[in-house]
Amino acid sequence: MQNIDYFKLQAKNLYKDYKTRKLSAAGDIYEYSPKYYDITGIFLDYDIFDDDPKFEFSLMNAQHLIAKLVGFKSWNDLIKASDTQLEIAKIKLGCFAFNNYDPSKIEDYEFWVSKAEEENHTRFDDEALLVLARYYILGEGQENIPVNVFADPEPVQYEEVNIEDDPNTQPVMVECLHCGKRFLSNETKLIRPKGDTDSEPEEVCKYWPECDGQIWDLIPVEDMEGE
């Protein structure tokens, strides 16, 4: 079956599940007897309010909703997607199945993809994303995971920067909770990632880099002695 034909069928299946809609015995909510998708869970998660007796849901609505479930803005965007993108969409769609409803797997997949791309300073192509979808959503093995996806990021190298002190600020004696040493608050150091002149400097312990105390680790001595 062609990928697009698969999604046309799934839209029809979702529409069939909707057609099982009937008023509950208590007469206060509408219930479903789905065969393919957890339509109640989908409607709740996507803010589709079906409690109005005049509520309508067409096959076209089903197509649009199927597209949204798998990450596309519209059905039109879905039918223009590549075969690899549609393979990823198939995997995502399985997270909405009746008796197997778990869209959190998609959230986990998207979180770890974003994290891996950020830490590796890259953007994965569709083939790599498909491998990752199979791993995070279907639970397949790691043997084909793109190189360095699970690697620890290289530590950021920092450098000290010099900024003039504010003459209107009276320094106080502080103690660093990391190294236990005391010094005046105007003796702290300012650092930022090496070569990154756009980053805001971070205030750290006077004894950086031997001590990794941050600004929140520096407590005024008078506060400590007053406890």
C-alpha cells in the first residue's frame, strides 16, 4: 500500500470510530465504541468538544485530525510529505491506537531529538529521524542510532571577562558554600563561554576555576552569623 493510501484509510477508520458515537445511558455525555483509535482520548487532548448534540465530524475533519496527530499542520501538508516523513508519521500514529493510547512516546521522541541536535550542534536528516522514531517510540535497538546521539556533550570552555565595578555598590564579605572561603563581594569573577561575546557573563567564586561556586552559592557573612 502506498503511504498516502495508508493515511487515507486511517482517516476513514477514525471516521468509522466517530460514527459509533451515542448518548450515554445517563444522557449527559457521548460515548464511543471504537475499533481503531482512542477517539475519546484524542478529542480530550486536542480540545474537540463533542458534547453539543449538533456537533459534526466529517471525513474531511478526520483527515485533518490525522495530519495533526502526526505533526503536520494540515492534510495538504501530509500528502506532500516524503516517503520517509510518512514512515515516521506511521510510527507516531500508532500512539493513538485504541487500547494502546500513549502520545507521551511522541513527546519523549521529540524531546530527545531536540536535545541530541542541540548537544551535537547538528540537525538530523529524515533518515536519522526515522531511526530515532523507531527507537524512542517503537523501542527498537540502538545499533542503527546516528553517531553521537547518545554521546555526552563536550564540556563548555569558559574564559574570564573584565567588567568595571559599580562604584555605587558597597562590597560586603561573603562566604562561598562550595570552597568555604571568604572574600569581598567585589572580588568575584565574571566568566562566559570562550569566544561567545553575546552571552551574559556569569558571576562566580573568586577562586574559580579551582572552585565552581556560582553567585547563588555566595552568602553574605552577616546573614550566616545572624542565623
